[in-house]
Amino acid sequence: MRLRVVLAPDSFKGTLDAAGAARALATGWRRARPEDDVREMPQADGGEGTAAVIAAAVPGSRWHAVGLVPGPDGSPVPGRWLELRDGTAVVELAEVAGLTLMRRPDPRGATTAGLGRVLRAAVEAGVQRVVVAVGGSATTDGGAGALSALGLRILDDGGAPVPPGGGGLARAARLDDSGLLPPPQGGVEVLTDVTAPLTGPDGAAATFGPQKGADPWDVIALDAALARWSALLGGEPAAPGAGAAGGTAFGLATAWGARLVPGARRVAEVTGLASLLPTADVVVTGEGRFDTTSLTGKVVGAVLDAAAGAVVVVAGAVEPNALERARNRRAPVRALALTDLAGSRAAALADPERWLKVAGERAAAWAGEVLA
């Protein structure tokens, strides 16, 4: 039986990008089942690697360098944006304000100023529309840094600009938007990779602050600062995805009129994955860690929701609770952890390409048994 197979992994952060992961899985699959129709379709969800995935999928895309912009800790990093043939600019937050750019954690001070600088460059170049991929941030500043770079003045009681980062928002007293750069005529779309609201126990600070270095006191302070920010800006802090990128999604939606869109779903449309999922016999997806957050806006969750056939999830590590929830669907689901295949986390990290090839072989063998 010749199977129609789609390989649609996200990046394995810190090891392989999505395209590299898809190639390794394809090599392994073809070793086991060379007769199958195998399609490599690397994916992203608005986080790290989103712009590169879109660039590879859309013919005629062009990169534009911006020069050095402030990174999340203020150190200079290279900025760039992607121009699509229809006049759309794609900007990836993780490239200028991502967690991997931090030399040391600074949950209260990390800023999205670099994102604003890149957005300004794209808009001033005359683009028709902007798409912002906001996942993978090091920040919890509600997008204040980006909006400041776009011309919004955030002032304290004395009329002085507040310090950068989410911590500075605790001193915000009034806003001056007279110099705010207008968005492009075609509008702004924000690709989110989570469904979290801005504040509260499921919000940006509480849910994602700890992975950005926030201790319990930082979380309380940042949540209060974001609530203050929301009171000044207005908007819809409870909207799903408002808490993406430490509230950057909320800031852009409120001050710049951006629409929040699930990133994995939009990237699947751009790459053509969405049209293949209903007819594929097997879809292999994956990411660095498969846990319950994978089911709330990430690539793996989007594939599990949309695929009609069997799904194999390949991840560096697999959380049992996530697998149990994933199996609550009609078609079969299998999960493969690289740490199990390699024998340890260290071994998996040392040669992820090798173990992804092994995972591809195992996935093919399983699919052959289940679907024969």
C-alpha cells in the first residue's frame, strides 16, 4: 500500500530549523518505505523561523536588511524584514527580541524596541501590509518598546519617558500618540503562537514569565504593570492571544489596529499544508518539546486538529499528559521522543539529525503496520 505522507515539523529550537527537521524525517521514512509519496512541508507558528518558512514557500520573496537595532537587552542585533511579491512585509520578533538573544535573563527590563525599529523601516519603505510573527520573545513589555520605536510616548507622572521593559510600565501614567507612525493602508496581522490573555493566572506574565527568568515576585509585578498598561491603552486584554510575546500582540492590536491570527493556521495556508491535511494518510509533525502548551496554538496542535489521517508527533521530549490529550481524536496518534531513541537528552542534543532520521524510520514502520 503506497501511503500519502506529509512531513510538517516546526523547528527544534537550538538544534535544527524546520526545513532541516523535515529533511531528516524524510530520509528516515524513505529508508523504511521508499515507495511512499512523501512531501516535506516545514512549518512554523509565528515563533522562531516563521519568516524563513514563509520565504521558502513564497516565490519571489526578498529580504531587506535594516542594519543594527536594539536587541531585547539593548545590545545591537541585525534587523531585517521579508518582502512578498504582493507588497506584504513579514517581520519576525524572535530575530530581534527573542529569548535566545539574551546574554542573561532580564524579565523586567527586556524590550521589544528592535521590533519597532524593523517595523518602522518596513512601513517607511512603502509596504502595503505588515505581518508580524511574535512568538519566541524574551519580553513582557506589552509591546511598549516596539510602540515607542514607532513614535508612541509613554510617560510617567512627571512627563518623562518610562524605562524600557515591562517593569517600566509600572510607572506609566499617560500616553502621547501624536507622533505614532500610522500602520500601512492594508493593515497589520499578528501571528500568535499561544491563546493566552494579557493578564491574570493564564496571562503573559504568569504563564510565560518564568521561562524568561521571572521569579514569583517578578510575575506579580509584571502582571500588575501589564494591567496598568491595559488601562492606559484600552483594548481587549482578555482576547485569546493578547498575551502572546509578553503582551506584544495586545499592544499592536490596541495601538496599531492589528488583527490577531493563529500563526500555525496562517502559515499552513501560506505553505499549502492546509490543503494537504484532509487527504494525507499520515502526517508527521514535531517540535523540541511536546507538552500541553503544544495543543494551544502551536504547530503540533494545529496539525492534530486539522489532519484527517494518522499523526505521528516527533519531539525531543514528550509529556505523557499531552499525548493522552492528543489521542482524543478519531485517527491514530503516535509519539516518538528523541531522548528515548537516543538513550538520553545529551545524546539526542548532540546529534538531533541522526535521531530524527531514526524517528522517521520508526514512524514509517508504525504507519505501515497500522494502516496496512
